[in-house]
Amino acid sequence: MPEGINKMIFGMFLFLAALQDGKSKTIHVWLLVAAALAGGILCFISGSFSYDRILSCFIGILIVFLSRMTHGAIGAGDGWFFTVSGLFLSSLMNLSLLVYGVFLSGFFCGGIYFCCRIRGTDVRKVSVPFLPFLVPVWIGLVIL
């Protein structure tokens, strides 16, 4: 039962974060803090706080570090999202969410690139929010 509740709360967090990221390309700090508190409480209640969850959070910390190193080429909000999602998901599930999301967004951005090249428009200034791509990936991971 706690695993189902965990997935439902994470799904709501992902959906709200994806809406915010898609609308304003930012994630509000209050959403990250609230989700981190909920994830931490669920971790301790279910007894699933282990090295695996710490490793899962480390995936997000690594993304935040890469964001700092690339001067924001990778969104720091995405890194903080994956840090918080590490409290909800195992390291394998969190890494799967990241990798499949990158592939899905890569296909989409490749399509945007080719469309812009055909039209002759500049594609350098185009930015695409990442978190909305995680919603279909999450649905696929939960169903499978």
C-alpha cells in the first residue's frame, strides 16, 4: 500500500512540476520543498530510506552540478526535481525516468531542429522545457 501512495504522490508532484516548467520554464521552490517533505516522510514511514535512495538523490545532485558547470545550459530546476524524485523512486527507476525523458525530448528537439532548418530560421535561441517530457515516460514506466 505505501508503494501505491508513493507513486500517486510522485505522479501529482511530476504533473504539477511539468505544468509549471511548461508554462514558465521554472519550478517554484515551494513545490520542491513540499514534495521533498512528503517524500522524506514517506521514505521513513515505509522504511525504504537506504543507500539506494541516497544514490537516487545523487543523480539530481549531479545534474545540478552539471548545470553550474555549463552556466545553466542544463536547467538547475531539473536537477533539483531529480534530487527530490530520488526520495520517491529507486535509483534504477529515477535513472530510467531521466534517460527515457532525454531520449523523448531529443526526438522532439530533433524535429524542431529540422523544421527550423527547412524554414531557414535560427534555432540557437529555441529552448524547450524538459519536465513535460517526463509525464508520458512516467505513465509508461508505471504501466509497464
